Amino acid sequence: MTPTPTPTPTPTTGTVHDLVGVGIGPFNLGLACLTDPIADLDAVFLDQADGFAWHHGMMLDDATIQVPFLADLVTMADPTSPYSFLAWLKRTGRLYPFYIREDFHPLRSEYDAYCRWAADQLETLRWGRRVVAVEHDLETDLFTVHAETPTGPETYRARHVVTGIGTEPAVPEALRDLGGPVVHSAGYLPAREDLRRADSIAVVGSGQSAAEVYRDLLEGIRDGGYRLDWITRSPRFFPMEDTKLTLEMTSPEYTDHFHALPPDVRDRLGREQRGLYKGISADLVDTIYDTLYRISAHGPVPTTLRTDTSVVAAEWLPDRDRFRLTLRHAQLGTEATHEVARLVLATGYRPRTPHFLAPVEHLVARDERGRFAVARDLHVDTLGGRIWVQNAEEHTHGLTAPDLGMGAWRNASIIRSVTGRAVYGLEDRIAFQEFGLPGGRPAPGASPVAASAATTRLPEAAGVRA
């Protein structure tokens, strides 16, 4: 059961918050948990939903999150916080079972329940508030956040605004506006029974969600009597790279290095590094193979797995209750049509556009492609640190942007900037490896920006800065 919207009266015009957070996903929820014990920091968080919900459309029974339990809302900033995952386990009587299980990765349903538990304890969360505009008053140097609620409009005045509105399903152009029973993986569970009643299903995508949907449908393939296809444009079914030296790239110093690179280099690396955090867990790859092997012991499995294959065109044929897909194989350069009754798009997510920032667009820094020009400390405004973003900086900060394990570090950094002091310690350096070339000279022909990045010095030793 989700909580009903908080019955908070419209704030008076004299109330000025230090910080207003817009959106209450895991990152802003973590920020709310970390700001809660700070007596001289007045923060409030708004969300249009009626309560916390995290990927409920993919809440499969045995699905786990892809990071260890330490990547909770608070622990990496404050291991003593009462809002930690371990505190939730203790409160709910599950600490010893989790300990005996000897698996660092919580179930996805556990992580969602933990977040809802933390949210229920916080008095700074305001549900049922849809933020429609953020304005800035030059005379008072304050922001006014306008929200719509079931009982009428509300306004909140603040010195700082932190947006954490999350992502939305992304659909490739060839598959947009199809009509018919097309389902994005974000809404998979509510559609699962309808999918299983069809005679054929195609899953399009290459990441963890595609693999989870395929595995789930594969388990019912004998009873359901449907054909199941998995189509991905990736050259193979990439396992997520999670070796320890690679995991060091989710670190403050690699983010320093990445942020200092020229935008075109960052964009190239962003494409190349997707397999580091958007691949499939190796265990799931093996489980899928084992499932195929087990089912095949009873006869041919009515399924195909197609790699290096893109859907370049699609149409819904209502008279035939079918989708007609045009497939192209990249290596062969060939095309073929394929018909299927139901379609699941596990094609990922993209950052939501914060339209409510339109009134302060003149204060927002943009790059040459119109994206947020996010400073190293996460602010995006030209005032020098007043508007902040959460998980909208992948193009400037790299693979740490969506990483739950760096969420608490990022929130501690925002809190330090807002308060002007180190409430929580911030590690400068955690990795054994060097990502730049300290003391290096610009190579012949290097661009000025690249040369500047090449000579950036990183801290000499590990430690926590005040």
C-alpha cells in the first residue's frame, strides 16, 4: 500500500527552504535521508506520485539489483545512518537470513521495500505534488517552485533546487507510434499474462531488462505454446564487465578524469563503455543457457536468439493481429521481414526533460548539443551552484551518473556545496590505478582542451577531504 499525499498546508510566503528537491527516486530519496539529521538545513522534496515506487513493472520474484547492498541510500556517505539497508533488515527481522544467504546483492523487491520503509520515516517528503514551474527572483535571489496538488496549487521558496526526476522509457525511431499491443519492459509485469496468451512474442533489446524478460517468458514457453524470439543489435550477448579494476572506474578520480575530457571524447567513451554498466549479469547469461538446455532435453525449443540484428522498420497489421518487422543483419548486410503477435521493447531509458525549468532557462548552462553543461560538482546553473541535477549527467560524468553506489557520494557533495561545510566525508581517491598521466606534456598536435585534460593532476594519495 502506498501512502496518501501528505496533508501539508500551502507553505506561507515567509518560509524559505535551503533546498527543494524535485522528484523522489532513489537519488533524491537518499539526499532526503542524508539531509534529515542536519539541524540547520531545511529541505523538502516533492513528487507527483502517491508514494515511492521503483521499477514495479520489472519486479520479478528472483531479480536482484546489480550492485552490493552497501550501495543503498546512505551507507557510502554515512555507515552509521539509521536509514541504511542493514538497519531495515534489522528492523524487519531479516538481518540474519540475509547474512546466512551470503549474497551481497539484494532482491529487487527487497530494495524497493527498503526504500519505501525509509520514505515512510521522513517528514520532508511531499507526495502528490506535480512541479510545473521553477522561477527565480533576481531581487531576492530566491527560487519559487510551483506545484499542483489534488487540493490546489502550492508554492515553495528555496535557495537551491535539486532535480531528480529520473528516466523514461526510450524507444528507437523505427518502433515509435506503432499502435497495437506493444509493451516497453517498464510495463512488463502488468502485460505478462496477455503476452503469454499470444502465439508468438519478440523481445527487442540487449541489456539486463531484455535478458530478464526473455528468461521469464522462456520458463513458460512449454505451457504457453508460443514462439519466443530475442532480437538484439549487439554483436553478442554482452555480460556486464564487473571485474575489480574495472569497477574502480566508478570512483571520484575517474569521474574527475572523465569530466575533464573534451566533449567528443566523452561521447565516444560513453558509447564504448555501455557494456560496463548496461550489459547482462554473467550469472543471468549462464542461467538463460542452462534454461535453454533444460527445456531442450524434452525436444526442440521454439525460440530464436538473433544478434547483430536491428529492427529498421515496423508496422502493426490489425487485420492479422501481427507486427511486421523489417530486420537487418549488420555483418551480412541483408534484410528480412518477420511477423510476430506481441512485441516487448527492452530498449532502455533516457533522462526525463525537466520542463518545469523553462522559466529559468536563461540561468541554465548548455553544451553545443543543448544538453546540460553539468559542472563537476553537479550544478547546471550560471549562478555558480544553485540548481543541481541527479542522474542527468552521464554525458559529462560518465558511468557514475546512474550508479547507485555513487549516489550517496554525490549527495554528500551536493550537501557540502549547499551548506559550505563537509557534513559527510568525501573520498578524493579510492582507486589503485591512475586514469590520467600526471605531469604529462601535451602530445604534438593535441587540441588545447585535450592537452589541458592530459596534464590534469590527480591527488597523490587516498583520503577523505573535509
